[in-house]
Amino acid sequence: MLLISCPNCGSRDETEFHYGGQAHVAYPENPNELNDREWAEFLFYRDNTKGAFAERWLHSTGCRQWFNMLRDTVTYEIQAVYPMGAPRPDKAAAAPAPESTTAPEGATK
Amino acid sequence: MAETAAPETKKNLFLRTSPAALLRAAFDTGSVPGTVELSEITFLTMVGLRVDRNSDAGQRIWSVTGGLPAACGAVAGSGDTSVLWLGPEEFLVVAPMEAHESLGGDLIQALREALADGEGQVVDLSANRTTFELTGPRARAVLEKGCSLDLHPRVLKAGTALSTEIGNIPVVLWKTGDESYRLFPRASFADFLGRWLLDAMREYASPEVP
Ligand SMILES: [Zn+2]
């Protein structure tokens, strides 16, 4: 079970959250100009990163607010929690912030 | 609308059935007096608020409720009207049954007028959730069987309300006193949560195993 630090509510069980997929997927500036392949890639094609991955989460059972999270897909280590709309934080800069870093139980499982 | 229809509506309200009405007898027999007791508080008036507390509309609503909580866990309000924090711009007003317009109360109307054309929402949610009251020295132990929050009094103080999961269902948990809690499950979960709590309470009816 991941322990996720909601920016509004503090640490809560993973079961209180919903996953929102990859973060920073910008809506195309002019969707009409996209061909079918480009549109399909916008809708369905996502990175399959091994390592630090920026993703969206929703605290659905708590404050019902979205936020972004930088999580390592190998170790499950949560490296940063940051607001929607904010740029992806520099991994090295985000690491020393203790509040936003949660060592999950069973991370090495 | 309410004025002309009030007497007739009031009479019909006695026919209302609360979400956990079928469990009333079970709550009575399942309660262990002085140890842990469970009951349903029926038909409290609840209003969903969505408003920025720092906006003009937020300030107007503030003056009706007697405050809006600032952060997660906080409860504001005055008298018997309480406002629970659900999100940065989302609150739940909990007031006695008589505050509802069907019983001649004017709380919801006053909130609507306070919001006026400001950005936000005032929605009557009185039928959305029911209220369970769990009291007694073992109340915390019962809740701890199905709630991952730290309920120890050094962390969870009386007067705190948190939206979380209890028994795997979404519940707003409000610690109203050192040994008393109010739980707000949605109406459709009331039966499940009632039975879950009864099951969790059962062991405290037997003598403690040394
Ligand atoms: Zn939250």
C-alpha cells in the first residue's frame, strides 16, 4: 500500500486516491489540424517510463482535488508532489524536500 | 412555496424512513452501555457549499454560518450549525433537522441568498448522508478496525472532521468529543456501515480476556 501525501490533507492510504495517468499531456493547440494518427497518439499513447514518472492523482475520498506526483515506477518512491499546472520539478531539486517524500511500505517488494 | 404547504408537509414527514431505520433495534441490542454505543441521528439538515472563502460571496456565507473552516480537519460554525471542511472550496453544513425548510427552517434559503449571484453552489444535501453516532471508551477501538487514519487523541483532537474511508467505504468522520464520533455515510452505504460497526462492536459485549 502506498502512503500518498495529499497537498491538502496530508498522508493517506492509496485506496483514497484515483490514478489519472501521465501528467503534462497538453491538449493540441489546434486539434482540427491533427491527422488520425496524431490524434490517436494524443488520446492513447503514453510513455512507459522505467524510473521517475510524472503522473496525475485525484484524492477522491478526501478533498477531491487533483495534483501531480513524481513517482519512481521501479521503487515506487514518491519523489515530489506538486500542483496541477506547475512544471515538472527537477528531480534533483525536489529530492531534499522531506515533506513531499514518502517511503512507501513494501517498496522493494 | 414552503409557507402555504408547510403544515401538510410537516404531517407527511412523520412517514419518512431514515436510511438505517431497519437497524434501529439492532443498534439498541448491539450497543454496550458505558463501553460503546451506536445510534442513528436521523434527518439532520446538510447543505453542500462550494465557494471561495475569501471571496465576497464567501464572506456573506461566512456571516450566515458563523465561519468557514480554513483547512483539512477544521470545523467552523456557531451555535448548532457546524461547517465541515471537505475541500479547499467545498464545505458541508450540518444543522439540526428543524433548520430544514420542510420544517419551517430558513438556513438553506439564507445561504442561497448569501451566495446570490456569487461564484459557487448551495445545494440541499440533507438526503445524501445519514448520521451515526458512536460513543464510549471503546469507540476509537471500533473505528480503528477499519480506518487507516491515526485516531489516537494526540493526533485526532475533538472537533476535527475528516473525509476518509471506514470499513472500505467513503465516510466523513467527525470527532465531536473525547469519546464520541459522528459518521456520515451516504444513504446507500448506511446499512452496510451500520452492520459493519455492529460486527466491530460485538467483542466488547463479552468480558475482556485477560
Ligand atoms: Zn486531499
